[in-house]
Amino acid sequence: MTTAVAAGGVTTPLGFKAAGVSAGIKVNGGSDLALIVSETAATAAAVFTTNRAQAAPVVVSREHIERAGGLARAIVVNSGCANACTGDEGVSVAQEMTAETARLLGCSAEQVLVASTGVIGVALPIDKIRSGLPAALRALAVDQGSAAARAIMTTDPFPKEASARATIAGREIVVGGMAKGSGMIEPMMATMLAFVTTDASVPRLLLDRALRDVVNDTFNAITVDGECSTNDCVFLLANGASGVQIDDGSYAPFVAALRTVCRELALGIVRGGEGATKLVAVTVTGAATADQARKAAKAIANSPLVKTAIHGGDPNWGRLIAVAGRAGVAFELNRASVAIGPTVLFKDGQPYDENAPRAAEYLSGKDIAVTVHLGVGSEESTVWTCDLSAEYVRINADYRT
Amino acid sequence: MTTAVAAGGVTTPLGFKAAGVSAGIKVNGGSDLALIVSETAATAAAVFTTNRAQAAPVVVSREHIERAGGLARAIVVNSGCANACTGDEGVSVAQEMTAETARLLGCSAEQVLVASTGVIGVALPIDKIRSGLPAALRALAVDQGSAAARAIMTTDPFPKEASARATIAGREIVVGGMAKGSGMIEPMMATMLAFVTTDASVPRLLLDRALRDVVNDTFNAITVDGECSTNDCVFLLANGASGVQIDDGSYAPFVAALRTVCRELALGIVRGGEGATKLVAVTVTGAATADQARKAAKAIANSPLVKTAIHGGDPNWGRLIAVAGRAGVAFELNRASVAIGPTVLFKDGQPYDENAPRAAEYLSGKDIAVTVHLGVGSEESTVWTCDLSAEYVRINADYRT
């Protein structure tokens, strides 16, 4: 049994502390250095951006998680500078961030993971990190999860935190998390970071499998503008402080709690997308394969014509059909259908345009669902996105200065 | 030797007449019915949308070109209604358009090609086409090419016409063409149509090959918003009225003239894209294969972050690198480079941000070139696009009523 906890975050599970402080990296001030620390070495799993232009912290964290045999004590994160496209120097800086954190905590540098978000192509001032870290360490506390969640924001309109509980053989485990989305008001920021903690004890292979399973239909099922950053990463730490061991038998309730947290964070990222005014769930049914369902749903979710129509409250089902037709998946026009909310506008090759006013009324809401049936098979997939507003353009067309 | 002719169009080659009249299909009036007629049956080649949701006129024209053995006398086109997603009834209407045109011209229906552009999912009123066609026939004239070019517009900001001449063994042949782009001020209109004529005599297989060769690096190398319509098509008619026969020996100058016309029309479509203020040539070099170069160039050209940055005059090279990295092609960050116009901003893994002001100055122009080197091989490709403005969102978010 899993329940979402509104108020929770990375320090809701037992044995985790966090901090968020200002190290002076952000030009306009504000907190920009976050620490998440487990009392004991935690089992760690991670997924990284598939972008081939990988930022220095991605390179370093990937190495560390391998070298440390999947154990981690801490995650150190800065906002305000992505440390991406910064060459060998950038890698040294990311290594130095982990080494300095490790020195203060008294663990090995390999047991520290690092992430950065902010401007690409600008050197990260390691002296500011070095002088900010002692303050972060002093601030570490169980009640500082929200401070950490705020310190990783760039121009996100709100911090994103979530937690969930599961009862396993009568004992409780907790999963907590925090995330940032793509703010972009200062251009060149487009990073999705998420950090998830649990007090369950989970063997490394099982933790890896759980994270991959859940990321696929949460963080990998959202899109704001189809972009994939140089810095995207999701870290998951399991420190076992609850004393509850997860095995194949208790995998399902653990994954359900993990999925609840990741989905809540993922939807928070979409709701906080640049210029977003609506959350849109795009469901594709009747696909030949699950991959084709996902591919069509992503194509629809990234279509500027679909996103602008939804922004304008226009039940423009022809655009949904046109994108499904060009998505590179099996599609049968004469067996296809489109529904906006509960209202069918096209079915078996025939339009039902008389239903358009009802669909337009539905589109005036904030939480929108659209469904496209491809008319071929029985597989389906849901992807979440936001609408495309003139505000998105204004945000992203601003010059960096 | 090929020269672009500014004033020419589909009736510049010998033996073609055209007309553009109002048949009352467009709700707000204006000409909406175009005819292009060759004095004699012309060899015909065509390329159609790859969208699996194909509009009725696409289905009918594809059939006709096959049944008539690659011969055509006329092209009939309406704007104001796409006759797409209209079921079997829509196919009957498209057939009726060709039959009525054929009856008036005294040829077989199979020798008439048909195209439509406008709102999806709305029935095309065949009675209006039927009563408009006699007027179109009466208006047919050598000097009515521009009238035809205007009659196929939906919300294009300007008509698109071009022609070019080639001298072959001392004799001249002419290629002329007209096109419409994606207007979209009335939503659900996103069709690219182009009609090209020549007075050269070209065997069917050679004409097919020429059209495919040229379309690949003209119409298929442009993108406004990554969308592909249900109605897209390019028709090419060669009527031989010049008396000049094209064979393998004279293929090159013929194709050069054809490319000049198609490129001019294609760039006109991009310049007239919804909300466009800049024409952007995206060149990708250093790719492992030509396909990968094209794939990366399309990804960059369709990136909303790249398009908004260019709109805002922001030399945001990090976005270009980030898209190249996520484009699904071979990419080496440490050997990659980015130039905006002639200004290098990133090279061999190192940023040259001190050049940003010069690049920003360049981006204040209207014709922009950006180059991304993938650092892998030696293949390259160029794709043309426009910037993404708040006006695009306003145009496409309007409700259809």
C-alpha cells in the first residue's frame, strides 16, 4: 500500500540529512549549493543523460558509482553553472567538488556523486564551491530537505519534492525525492536533475532494476520541448536505515512507492515547464508495439502545432492525426480515432466535428488528457507534456546578458 | 548555364497556361481554385507526403499518375479545404474534381492531377468546384501564372514563383514553378504544395529521377516546425514544347535549372513560415555519413531552443552542441565545433565565448547561417529553417472559429 506524502522530500526517509546554502555561484544571488548526505554508505543507482555531449559532473559521477562498487555517502549539487563543454578543466573541477566534500565528511571521493545545472560553456569557480562547502556541512539537518530542493533550482517557478511510504511485512519504508526542471529564463539552462532517497535496504542489482523500471514511465515519459540536456541525471540512494530488506518478494511495493515519488516529481517538472499553463497527458492506444506507442506519444507531445492548439483551447484533432501519421509508426487512418478528454472527435476514418464545442470547453481546464488510437494493435503508452505559449518564446529568446 | 528568373512561374515554359479564380470555397472569399494546363499531354513525375494519414487528393493523384502511364494534361488545385480525413466520400469528391476538369478539357480523368489545401476533416463542396471550373477554364492564359500562384495560398504572406533557363546544345529550355507553404493562421492548414513545369522533353524515368534528386536537397531540406502534412505534394510536368530532348548527356544542366526553381520555391516557403523573421541555414559538417549529417541538421533546425535563441539574437552555441549531442548520431565533443556565421564560438572541446558579441551582431541580420562540426567524419548536409517567434504561437493557438 503506497501513499503520496505532500510535505516530504529527500530527508523524509530515515538516516538522511540535507542542506541548501548560497556559495555565490549564481550571479543574482540565492542559494546554489545543495548537499544530501546519508548517515551510512548507501547503495546507489543512477541514470544519466543519453546526450553525447556529456557535462563534466556526469562523467565524474558515472566513474565514481562504478569505482565505489555502487556505494555513495553524499550527493553535492550546484546550480548557476552547468560545468558543461568546459573541457578537461571542467572534469578536474567536478572531481575537486567531490574530493572536498569527501574530505569534510570523512569518506572517499568515490562515494560522493556530483551534479551541476546552469549556464553551459562557463567555468565553474571551484574556489566558491570550496568556501561554500563548510557552511553546507554546518547546515546539514533532517529538516533541510526543502532548502536543498530550493538550492538546485535555476529558474524553476517552484521547488519539486515528494515522498511516499510502503508497508512491507508490517514495517514501513519511505521513499523521498527532489527535482529541478528546465527553467530557461536564463538561456542555456535546460537540465533535469532528480535525487531520490529511501531508508529501505536494497541490493545493488535490484536497486538498478527498480530505478530503470520507474524512470522509463516517469522521467523518461515527460517532455517540455523535446530537448535533452548535457547534465540530466537521476540518483537514487538506499541506506537501509529502516532495517527493512527489499528482495524479489517485496520488490513490488517498493517500486510502487518509488514510482509514486518519481511520477510526482516528473509531473512537477512538466507543470513548471517554461511558459506552461496546462499539464497534458498524451495517451496513444492501438499501437503495434509498446515502443511504437511511446514513439507516437512523444511525437504528439513534442508537436508545436498540437501544443499551441491546446494552449489556445482549440480542439484541433486533425493535428493529432497528422502527427500520428508522420510519427514513423504503423497507423491505419480508417481505424484510427482521436478523443480530447472524454469526447471523441474522429473515429474509424470519420470526423465528429459536432463534438468540437464540448471538447473546447474541456480544453479550458488545466489538466488535459488526449488519446489517439492508431488502429493497428493493442499496445499503449502515456507521455506528459505542457502547452506551448508565447511566454516560452519570450523566455528563451532573451539574450543571456 | 542556369539563371534564376525573378518574374517567371508555371507559365514561363512554352505550352503551359494557368488560371486562378474564386469558387467560393474559402469562407472569407478570395481566389481558391487554380488550374495548370499543358497544351499537349506532358510527362509527369510526383512526390507525395510520407504521412500515413494521406488526404483524398493524394490518394487519387497517385493512382492517376500510374494509370495514365506518367502522362498528365492538367493539375487542378483548390485552397480553403484540405479534403483530408474525409473518408470514402472525400475520395469520390477528389475523383469528381478530376473528372469534371477532364470533361471540360477533353482528356481522360487519369490525365488530371489534383491537390487540395486547407482545413482538415471538413467536406469539400464539390458543387462549388463544379460551378467554378468553367470560369477557371475561360481564364486560362499564358499570363495567368501569378493568378494561379495566388489561388493556392491559404495564409501564406506572399505567393511563391520562380523560373530558370538552361541552354542545351545551343537551344533553351525553361523550368517554372509555384508553391505554397504552411500558413496556419487558420489552424489545421499545414500543407506544402509545389507545381513545376518545363518545356523540355524528358523521358518518364529520367524525369522521376530528376525530381527525386532535386526534392531531396530542396523541399525535403526545409522545415518550419517539423510537421509533415496529410496533403504535401510536388508535381512536375514536362511537355516538350521547346523541342529540346533531355537525355543522360543533357541531364546535368536540366537538373541544375530544376534545382534552381525548387530551391527558390523551398526557401520562399521557409521565409514565409508562420511568424518567421529570419531564414536560417543549418549546416552540419564532420558527420560519419550523409544521413547522419542530415539527421543532425534537421534536429538542430527543429529545436525550439535553437530557434528561439536565433529569434532573440542570442549566440547560444551551447544549445547547438546540446542538440547535436542528442540527435542520435556519432558525435565527439572534444573534436566538435560551432560557428555562427563566420564566428567560431566552440572548437575542439573549448569555448570561445569572447567572440559572442560579434556573433550577436551577426544574428541581428535576416539571413543566418550556423555550422556545427560533429568531429567524427567528413560528410555534411544543409537544412533551411526559420526562427520561432511568439507570433508563431499566437497564429497557431487561435481557435478555428
